[in-house]
Amino acid sequence: MRRSKAVSAWALVAGTALLVSACGGGDSSEDPNTGSSADVKSMATGKAESGDNYKLAEAEASDQVIVGIDEGFSSYNNDEVSANSSYNTYVLTSVLSGADVLNGNNKVLLNNDVLESWTVTSSDPQVVEWKIKPNVKWSDGEAWDCDDFYLAWLSHSEKAKGPDGEAVFKNASPAGYQLVDAPTCKDDLTFEAKFSEPYLDYKGMFSSTAMLPAHVLEKNTGVADITKVTPTSPEVAQISEFWNNKWKGFNAELMPSSGPYKITAFDENSQTVTLEKNPNWVGAKGGPNKIIVRPIPDTKAMATALQNGEIDVAASTQPDATAANTIKGLSSQGVTYGSASQLTFEHLDLNFNRMFADKDLRKAFFETVDRQEVVDKLLKEVQADAQPLNSIVFFPGEEGFEDQYSQKAGLGPEAAAKTLEAAGWVKGGDGIFAKDGKRASATITHNENARRSQTVEIIIAQAAKAGIEIKDETDANFLKGRLDKGDYDIALFGWSAAPFKAEQPSIYITGGGQNYQGLTDPRIDQAFKAATSATDEAAATKSYAEADKAIAENYATLPLFQTPSMWGFRGIDRVYMQSYNGALWNAGEWKKTE
């Protein structure tokens, strides 16, 4: 899993199918579970995809396309921890090139537009070589080459420390990079990494958002050659300050493109982004000449905007029955509706640094939450077979999946009250338990999202029956400044991930960069360490399963459900909303049909 991303749709992680409702549009060729047109599945692969290689296909040039997504763009450097969001990735997937491309089936493909190969040249020790194609350039004319790989390693490895011993680059995840002790630019087009331990998920490294322009950083920090900078060099402080802070928002001089599109405008108020063709793009140059990406947080409003012709593509990770039915009903207007599984899940994180330091209270809270009621009321209309998710490391159907939560959650108010009473909590005259002067009262915080508000409303009623007071807090900026600071009692959000499980430890290990809740357990740390350093998939799966079990036993994170995507489009031959990268992953090969 590439780094995991917090998303308001939730994020960041794998999905389910949408149910055809009675008022849905479409024809007899629809999938009976999703309502998608029969050919939507074929849209999951790139038009020029071949074997394990991806290249952008040739397409006729066309005019403007407007795409609606759930939230707006905010940062060119999406790997900086406070900026990390799926919605940045949805834009950057067509702006920045990386080593791999994920198709709609989450297949990991070599980005053959910019790379010749990735090769394990030695297994003991593990050495991997990335071979760059000649003449790959940034939109400002500078070479996209080994310097950019070296900067990605330096900024993600967490080997550069400040006086306090903390990593000076505030990256979302160091997975894989921290195991590379000897990065080498053998020449301008060859980057070699020698690993201190085996790392099976090396193909997830040097993804598009990790690959920022080294030449821009050099110019603005006075560093002559980034490849000569080591983690202990004095220049690291200045370099990390630039990397952490200067690539937020949009500045055309600092933020060139290495993909088929470049950002030409960004409205900070509306968070609308304008993309236009990168004149120096090395691959196919067809597709829409301009793409406007517009945030529409209300999924129903997004569906209406598609209905009214205000947007050409509605791409949402928010399952909403009303919006789905609206889009399905537009088939007579030439709209194609699609839905697909995502590598995304909705969950509740309990903060160990506040009152949920008390494990008995965590356990009682889990016992009060009837996830089946949440799923039945909020998802059944959009996904016939939706069920609560019972693992946070694996998805149903994956090797290693085991039910870790059905015997811990939703056991009922009597079970929760019994747990609290046994731990010395006493119910007060107001019906709420208390202990040592503290009431069993907590707030669930989330971003602006109608489904999340409805989720909390359901949980409030469930918890009250057990003597636990739950309050609802909506903060539009929760995922952009509070979540990563641990400013919450219970966080309701989602994780979105690419199919590389080696990125998960950052969320759950002691001191992990995305471990916002303060979870700490040596069993989890050891299991993830064993998994990420395993030399074969079976051993890795066994250790990931041990980590999954230990996390559940801590009553730390309560998974609610996998989150399906839903999208609709008009006037384009094929659009597929990729689980991790959104709809624009192959926008350069879209063909206009009207």
C-alpha cells in the first residue's frame, strides 16, 4: 500500500457494489448489484495497457472537460503529513509521474511512459534498480531523472533527524524508504537502492506523489546537487523546511508537471483546479486539452450538477442513495453510471491520549455500536450486500482475512453496561456512567458529510441506552489540521490505500507518522516489522494477520464498512474511478463522444 490517505469520502479504502433501486435508470444489461452499465468493468484497464506495463494510449484531442469530486485540491506535496488527502491525489495523478500506475482493478503496472524497468538485481541483500527512459522532462524543460528519485528517498526515509531526534521531513509514510541505506544514482537514468532488509512491496515506492522536482528545490535552497546531500549534511534543515512548507497550495514557478497535464490555475477560495496539457509530456498527447476539477462536497448536488450539464463527470467516493438514483435516472440523457469496490474503509478511531486511555471504556463503546444498523440504514439502498467490515488490515476475499470484530462490537447496551460496572464505573442520576469524577462522555468529530452525521446520530442513540454520552462535532477542516494533531475524542473518517500493505504500519505502530490516536503495543510493532521484512508472501500474510488481531484486541479502531465509489459521465467514451487515484488516472486517453 502506498502511503495511506485520509479522505473525507472516506478515504482512503476498498469498496462494494451499489444496488439498483426501483427508480434507477439503465437497461437490462445492468449489473444486478451495482446498476452499472455492463461495459463499465472493461473500462478498468488502460487502452494501451499490456501485460504488466502501462502506457497512455493515443486519443483524439478534444476540448474542455469538467470533473466534480468530493473535496478540493490543497497541496502539490501530498506526501507531507498534514496535507495528505485523497483529493490531492485525484488531481495529481495526471500531473506527476511515478514508477507505477494502478488500473481500475488495482493491478500494479510499470509506468512505461517514463520507466524502462524496475528490476531486483540481487536478493541477498535485496537490491532494486529503476531504469528511467531518456528524454523524460518536467513541464519547465528540466530532466525528470535520478535526482528526483534521490530526493524522494531523502524526504521519505526518515534518516535525517533534527536536534530533538525527530525526522525533519514530515512525510506521511517512510515505508520501504527507511530500509534503503545505500541509494545510488549510477547515472542520470539509473537509480539503485540497496535494502537493509527484504522488502516485497518495492513497486509501491517512488509513486507519483513522492516524485517532486529536485531541480526546483535545488534552485530555491542553493543546493548544487541533491544527490550529494546525506541525511547528516547541514543542508538538510533548509531542504526539509522547503519540502515541508513550500509545496502547499499552488505556485506555478515551484510546481511543474511531469505527467500529461500541468496545473495552470488554482482558485484557493473554491479550491477549483485547472489542468492543461504539459507541452513536454513524453507520452501520448491526446485527450481533453483542458480539465477543470471542481469540488462539490454534497454528493446530491454533484449528481444534480451532472444532470444540469454543469459538469461532465461526477466522481464521488461518498455512497449516497439519492445521488446514485439521480445519476442512474440520467441514462436517457446519455449518462453512464458506474460503481466499484474501493480500497477504502470507514472507521472510528479512539484517542488513547484522552479518556479512551481507559481500555474498559473503549471496550464498552465498541459493544454499544451496532454497525449492522448503520449499514442497513445508510448503505443498503446503494449496496445490496453491504456488511460491516471485520478487519482493518485485510478486505473480504483476501488471503489472511479473519473476522476480528463481530464478537467485540454491537453486543448491546447490557453488555456495555456490564463491562463498565465491572470496571468501577457507576451510572449517575442522568443515566450516564462516571468514574473518578469523569463522565463517560465523548465527541465524535468528522468533516462535513451528511452520511457521517447520520452515522453519528445512530451511534448517539445506541450509546445512550448503555449509559454513554456521545456528541456530534462537524468541522470542515477536521482532516486538514486537526486529525493529524490528535485533536479529537473519536475520529470518524476513512483510510484510502494503494494495494501495498507495507504502508499500513505508519498508522498503527508506536510513533508511526499517521498514528494520530496514540496507539502503542509491542505486539503490533513486532508483527508489522516481521511482515514488512518477510521474504515470501505467506510469511508476510501470517504476520499481518497477527498485527490485525492485536489491533482489534486493543479496541483501538472500529471499522464500520468498506466504502463504494460511484460515478457518472456524459460525452466521454469511458471513465473508471480508480480506487486510490480517482477518475483522472487515464484522462489523457479519454475520447469525446459528443
